[in-house]
Amino acid sequence: MKESTPRPRLIGLDWGTTGLRAYLMGEGGRVLESRERPWGIRHLPAGGFDAALDGIVADWPDLPVLASGMVGSRGGWREVPYVELPATIDAVVVALGSVDSVSGRRVHLVPGLRNTVVADVMRGEETEIFGALALQPVLAGRSALLLPGTHSKWVNVLHGRVVDFATAMTGELYTALRHHSILGAGLGKDDPPFDQDAFLRGAQSARDSGAGGALSRLFSSRALVLTGELALPAVPDYLSGLLIGEELRSAIAAGRVNTSTPLQLIGNPVLCRRYAVAASCFELGMALPPRGAAALGLWQIARAAGLMPESGQVGRS
Amino acid sequence: MKESTPRPRLIGLDWGTTGLRAYLMGEGGRVLESRERPWGIRHLPAGGFDAALDGIVADWPDLPVLASGMVGSRGGWREVPYVELPATIDAVVVALGSVDSVSGRRVHLVPGLRNTVVADVMRGEETEIFGALALQPVLAGRSALLLPGTHSKWVNVLHGRVVDFATAMTGELYTALRHHSILGAGLGKDDPPFDQDAFLRGAQSARDSGAGGALSRLFSSRALVLTGELALPAVPDYLSGLLIGEELRSAIAAGRVNTSTPLQLIGNPVLCRRYAVAASCFELGMALPPRGAAALGLWQIARAAGLMPESGQVGRS
């Protein structure tokens, strides 16, 4: 009996503010094909959400569709209310929303999570988290996770539940300061190649800022240039190190992590590496990210929601 | 003997990045007339520095001209090297630069100050500081000064010298986040009238952030809106309170001020009031700013430099 081509079971969409990714998945969440388009919810093609969906799943079979991310936000296709902490995957499944496309596809939408103790929200990261817990079940018991990005999420998991999280706007702060403040003066639009020395220098300055915090040192990115102590092309990575370093300093000072508990990184490998480099200044251990958390999270949620008919049934149809 | 019209003695220019102010001054630094134009060094009229100077001093008598601020920076009319700390007014006088305009006026330029212990620089504020010390001589002995702004300066004075200072980019950070991040989403370009409750709420949140610092709470400006706990029009002042509060929290945590030493505010009265309101959350005393520090600082420096002939000589000419 020869091995057959895996049968597609689910279309998963990771649909954020700036981009759209689609996964055609087979049994167990195996990604058979993936596609990426620049059609984030603020950058939709003509025809809007419907056109974006039809465009990215073109020629894929008619399968259940599950989407996570900003597509379910107020400014998205349809708003799906947040699930409050502590949140299990089952609570997320119960709160799934849906919207029907003009072409007749039903798109199920993953809700975001809401922290009511300190006002905070996430959309999309919950899916990556449940994917990471499936990839590395040891994390489900008790773990501290870090999902770096435009809006970094610091997450605590206990017994399979997301019990706490906090957002640091580090990525967006970097972009705002780099491109819309004096700190970027004289620099071109594109960042030069990664300058690890400048990055570490920034991270160390954040660490050394102590309880005062690195906000008081932002202007040093400029002053060091004016006084000839920092080369202009080194500014972006110095600033990046200062801001990521501040994110780490702040999390340690606030007791969100301690240096004896390694932090599990989840997300973009290049950005995660940057965080791991900064962590070395703080003697903070970070585990590099597992691959495929977002897609597997979609699979896990879809399976728990019963969106796919059981394998046996599929065979019979 | 009737009182004569005061004789003009000096033209002082406060020439920054975004604006230009000119003072026609009589004996003792008394301002006889002042003018303001939007001709900052990045917003010069056609004809550049020469045209801006000729335009703003038009029909004023031919007098010594002294200018402070970014006009003496690398991107200004002529760069004047910084004076290193600790800095007296005499050290500033020795380091004055000058440039001659096409129309034949010599413009003397006040140098900025440079902190070499922690890389930092100022240009323009040194003049306001020396003006404030002349207005309130009690400050010269030992004082802590705060000049809020795009780039706030925290300054320590001892025996008439500027012995230390640090910059907080609070104003520029506010603008970058308000206009170039998700925090300003849905808001118009103009800020609504001052919402003191929202401002205080932000300042208190910064205070309560403790050693973690308020950078970790930036996203709350957005999350509180999404969860219905903050009205959208309240966001600008909540954010302003959070950032100014963080500036104060950080300065206290870093030992830059202590709650037993009142801080002397210098500068824009509206902005200074905002700082005084935030200070009430920290039980930190702040003295409201004296008027006319910038103009009087120019007078003090010009007099120490001997730019004006002595009064007696003027009478004889």
C-alpha cells in the first residue's frame, strides 16, 4: 500500500494589521502549503476582506477556514469579543465568531484575550501560545513566554491556561522614534546591517539605568553622535538595544520574570535572536522559538472546536 | 527732568528648531519690544538665515546682536562648540562664536553645554538658566531646575555653575506616539481641551509602575479604550500624564531630585503648569516659572561679554 498524498483538512489564516498568511493543513496540523500576501486589515486589496480571502485561497479545496489576529478586531472583518483571563483553549473555542464571505465561505474567527487586572488585550498571540503549548507540552504546566514584536507580549501560563500577560510597545516605539524623532536625523529610511556591538551597548545602557529606567537615556542616542562617541549608522541598533534592554530591565524589575526561570521565546526567529542577545546582558536565559506555533495553534483550536469532520468520516465521504 | 524713552542697547535672539524670537532690550535687560516668527532653523524663509535676521530686526536700530539656541548647532547658521560641565557664565562668554550676515550685522552665538559624564547636550537652555539665576539669585547657591519641553532638561546648579544635567525626550516622545503610533488611532490631528482627570490618571499610573517604569504601561492608553475604560478623546492627556509622570518617577528613582527639595520650573507657563499638576501625584514641590528668563539670560551673557559699550560711553557717543 503506497503512501498517499496527505489529505488537506483545514485552511488556517493568520491575519494581522500588516499582513495575511494562509496555511493549507493536513492531519495533525501539518502544513502542506503556505502563502503570504501584504493584505493586512489596513492594507486590503480592492474588494476588501472578501477579495483578500478569495485571492489567497484560490485553487485550494473547499475546507473549514479558521482565522486569528486583527481580522477579528473592531477594525477587522467582524469583531469577536475578547475572552477574559484566565483563558483555556476551550474558553477560546466557545467564544469563536464567524463571518460569511460573499463567495459563500464561512470564516471562523478566533477571539483575542483580555486582561482585566491591568487593562491589556491581545489578538493573534493567543493562537501562537496554544500552538507553542502543543509543540512543547512541558510549557503547559508553568511557564513564562515572550512573543516579541510591534507589541511584545509577556505571558504567564499555568496548568494550560493563560493566567496573565502584559504588552510592551517596544517595536512600535522603535519605529516611531527611528522615523519620527530627532534620533533618526541624518539616517536613511532603511536600517543598516545588524551592528551587534551598538545593540549590546544600548542594551547595557538600559540595564545600567536601574530603577530610573531607560526612557531617561533615549536622548543619549543623539547626544553620543553629537559628541562623536557613536557613529551615525550605529544609531538604529543602539536605539533598538536600548529599547529591548529597557523591556527586559522593566520586566525583571516588575517581577514578571526572574533570572532562574528561562523564558520561552515565540515568534519571528530573527527578532527572537535579538532578544536573546539582549538577554545575555541580564543573565536571563531565553529559549529560542519553536517553529510553526501560529499554524499549529490554528489547528489545535479548529480541532477542539470540531471544525473538521473526524478522519474516519472524511474517508467515508 | 522728564523720564526719557529707554535707550535700546541689545538685540537678543532666541533661535530654536521651530521658531525665532527677537527681543529689543534696554538697560538692565528690560524688554522694550519682542517679535516672534515661525522661522526656526528647520523652517527658514527664502533667503535663509540672513533673510530671517533682516526680517525680524527690520527697523530696529543697529545694535549688538546675541543669539542662543540651535542657531549655533551643526545644522544651524554656524556651529559653536559646546562648553563642558561644570559651566559658569564666564566659560560660556569665552566660548561665544559669531557669524556676519550678508547685510553686515555681526551675530554673536551662545555655545551650548555638554555633559561628559553621561553623554548629553543642551543648546538654548543654558541661556534660560543664567537668566533664571539672575531673576532669582537664591537659585545660584544650590538648586534643581527643570526646563520642560520637547527635550526636557533636568539641571543641577551649585555656586553659580551648571554642574549636571540630563535630557528627557518627553515632549518629542509624546508627539511621536500621539501622531505616529496606534495610540493616536481614531483621534483627529488636534488635541482636545486639557482633561485634567485623564492627565492625573496617566500620571498616577506612571507613579504606580514603580521600578518597572511606565514604558510597560504605554499600551494601556490603547487597551483602556478597547475595553471601554477610557474615552477616546481622553487618550492624549492620559498619554501626556503617563509620559510626564514617568519623567518624574524616573528622576526621583534615579536620585536626581528628592521630595524635600522643591524644583524650580523654567519655561513655557502652560507646560510648566502641567508638570506642577503631575508633581502633585508624587508629593514633589515645584515652583512655577519666573517670567522672562530667556531674554534676561541673553542680556546677562552679552553684558558679561562686554558686547554693549558701558552706559556712560553710550551717553558720550
